[in-house]
Amino acid sequence: MKKRLVREFNFWRFLGILALICTMFMVWLLCYEALKPGEDSSETSGKVEEDIKDIIPDIPDNDQNFELVSIRCKQANASRAIGTKLTLTFAYTPSQATDKALTFSSSNPAIASVDEKGVVTFNSYGECKITATSVAKPNIKTTFKVICSGVAAGDISNIYPTFSDEPNAPAKYEVPEGTYSYICFRDSQGQVVSVDTLKIVCHDSTILRMSDTKHFVAIKPGTAKITVTNKSTKQTKDINITVTESDTFAAPEFFEFEEHVLYVNTNTSFNPRDNISSILPEGATLDKRFCTITCTNKSLFEIAGETYTAVSVGEACFVFTPYASVETSFYRVVVVEPLPEQLTIMGRDRIICDKEYQYTVFDGERDCDKISWSVVKGKGVTITEEGKLIATELGDVIIRATSTQDESIYADFRVRVSPYENFHTYVRKIFGHFTAFAILGVGFAATYFFLLGRARKISPILALISSAVVAAITEILQMPIFTQNRGPSVKDVVLDTEGSAWGVLGAVVFILLFLLVVRLISKRKYEQIKLAISRLSFGTMLKPAKKVFADIQEEPKADQRNQPQGKKQSKQQQNKQPQNKGKNKR
């Protein structure tokens, strides 16, 4: 046996210190990552939501921020006198739009100008167009006509009626039966006197009748007296207008129509006169304007003149009274929710077990609430009438939204129930956290193996326990008191510990294989490595290296291995003989 210096001590000590430093760095890195804020929602659902918003512009956000889709002026074609003002009002779609700010412009301010508040000032005779534009969405605008109907009324003793607002139109005191015309008054200079400054009363409404403040209808032959009053001066003037007989006209006395069905928010105009039919004499033409119309439930509509737009569900009745008769007719209108042409389900396409998720349906224009929910495929899945989904088992799920108005209209949506919300999170958990903790397990196993001293046999167990503690600490750091949009999960601790276990197992297998290979190659080298590692510990890793000697038995040389055992003994005896002889001589 010979004493040999174990020179590998410094090398194995370097590996132990390096393993300790790398392990501590991995612990710091995992804790730092746990403190980073999380995302509010998955990438997949965010992309789906943005795509649907591009197609459906007035989808309300979760905070009830309704976006403007269209605007319409309620005073389109308004006519006013010179010097008067008109404040514009608008109808917005949707009516709950949060940003209703508008800018205004006039095509000819010399005729009618408009200020930033939407107040129109009529300056001179003529027509011009006013444009209202949304501030939030400049692409949404509306353009409409306003009319300046001439000078304000002064002395009306010399005014005369015309049935046209064209300049120099001749006076008309006779109109044929069936005439429906705009009536205006001019003075001796031919200037139009605004009807807004006049009060007009027809005394023979069975012959000539005002349908509104500006239009007259000639019902049947005869002479009707009109009294015109200046509203400001109270000056009056009587005018007689004769209605002549017409061979091609007969005033309707009775109307026939069927029930009409309207749909809410279809952005289509409805005029009750459009559905009128009547029994008329042969050769007569029906003029649908020869009646009065009264709506019994105006709360269901937005009304502009005789145009009705349904805004809520319900039932209304329109009462028609012909000018030529006292018999009334009733027109029933039912307002219902529109049938959706196509349903679109919006929500997450990847969800987590035992967590509630909300799903909504859009019918092409708005949020649809007349929906019944069902599960077409999947186990352990429940969905409520409000569209709240909970899954308790992993796998693919198909949910269906069916219109309660028409069961043939439905939409299916595939949802994947997985441990994580989306593929990005899945990859990050498996190839991020799992791999990171596997590396951490290798680091702990190597550190304890090199630096634990005599107790290194339990280094795999201590490495696994240490990795589990780090996994628990990283989850605790994800609590709301430390970071935002994240939270602790027991599943993540189990996954991280599993990754560490694989790392510890891999490290143990690698070390055992390494020592086995070294032992097979050289027993002397194996003994040197074993002795060097046995000298390492947390206490000696930073101390100066000492000369460490070991009793290592040399292996016999090759020529000695081949000699017989008897010859070896004879040589040993020969070597001993001279020594014995020397002793005898002495």
C-alpha cells in the first residue's frame, strides 16, 4: 500500500460550489417570476372579442360603454322665416350611446347658419343642407335639408295664397278635387310670408282641410273659407278657395288592412299609410293622405312626422278617420323582437375545471337574451339559463345556444376543458415551470450530494423537500397582497414538485452511472473520487485545501500477473535470503 495525494479535491469542491450558486439563482428567478403581474384574460378570448367587435360595431362592452352607430335629425326639412332660430334635436342608435357629442356645418351659411350647439339661424330665402358629425366617430354623420321660407309676416292685408313655394308663383284660389299641396302666402312684392308667423284656420273642413300646418287637401267640390291671422299683430284676412270637381278622384270613405308585425330596432321606417287599401269607385285612384291617423301607444315608437320606428316591444293601434266619412278604421301593429339571422357565441374557447365562465350570444346587431342554453357534448358540464358554464372534467365540450323564438336558429361552440386557460399558458406551465423546477431539482440534488458530507445518502429526499418548499413559496408570492391578476394554486405546487422529482431522479441516476463507469474503468480512480467527495461538506467548501493522502493499493503489473504463483514465492524467498545471510554473519 502506498500513500498518494488526492489532487482532485479542488475540482470536486468547485463543482459543489457551482451547483450551490446555480441552485440559489434558480430559486431567485422563480420567485421573481411569481411576483410579475398576470394578464386579465387569455389571448384566445381577447382575439375572438376583437374580431366580433369589428363585425358588430355596437356590441356593448362589459362596462356598458355603448358605441354610437347612427344619428338622425328630427327636424329634417324644417321651414322657418328669416330671422328665426331652430334648435336641432337628434335620435341616436343605440339610444344608450354614451358619447353623443356632435359638430355642425352648413352648406350655405348665407341662407341658414348653424353654431356649435346645433342652433340654426335662418338668414335669407332658400334651401341649404346641414351636416351633423359625431365627434367620437367622424365617419358617422347625417345630412338633411332646412328651408328658409322668406320674410316674416308684416301687413297681411295684401297677401295671396299659392300652392307652390317657387318665386313668382301665381295666386291660386281654385284647386281641383284631390289636390294635396304645400300652401304658402306671398305679399305684393312676391316675397314669401312664413306660415310659422301665421295662424291658418279652415272653416269648411269637409271641403278643404289642413293635414298639417303647411299642407292642404281638397276633399270634395265646394267653396271653403280660410282665415289667416298674423300671430304678432293679430291682423286677420279671409280668403275663399274653391274646390272644383275631378273625374279621376274619389275620396276614400273606408279602409281595409290586416295586422302588421314590426321588429324592434330594425332601422327601417314605417308609415301607417303605406298599408292602406280601400274600396273605391271604378276608375278612381286612392290617395292615402285623405285621412287622419292617431296612434294609441306612441311610447313604442320614435316618431318623425308620419314615420314610426319601433324601439320597444308591445302592441299599438292606429285609428284612421277618412276626411270624407266619420267611420273609423283600426290598424293593429304588433312590435316583437326580431328573429336573428345568425347567432354568434362569444366566450373563452379554453377553460379551467371547477371555474365559472360567462358566455353571451349576439344575433348580428346586439346582445341576444331570448336564448336557451344546452350542452351537446361533454361530461361533467353544466350551463345555466344566463350562460354561465362550469366544467368538472377534462376534455372537449360543445355548448349550444338556441333562439326561443325559432328553434331552427341555433349556434354551437366548442370549448376545451384543460388544466390551463389557453395553449400559451399550457406551454408556459409545462415547458416553463415544469422544466425550471426539474432543473432546480437537479441543482438541489447535486448541491446536497457534494456538500452534505456523511449524510449525502439522504440528499435525494432533502432535494425533493427543498423543491416543494420553493414551489409553495412561489405560489404564496402570487397572492393579491404581493402581485396583481394572479392567485395561488395547489395544482401548480403539485406540477412544480413533480418536475422537481423528475430532476432529482435524473441527477441520482446520472451520478450512479458516472461512478459505476469510473469503477469499471479504474478502481484506483474510483477510490480517489470517493475519498475526495467524502472530504466535502458545507463546512469545508470554503476552507483552504489541505493535502489529503489516501492508502491506495497498487494494481500488479501485467508481467507479474502472468507469472505462476510458485515463481512469485521463490523470488520473494530469494529477496529474503540475503537479508538472512547478513544477519547470520553478524
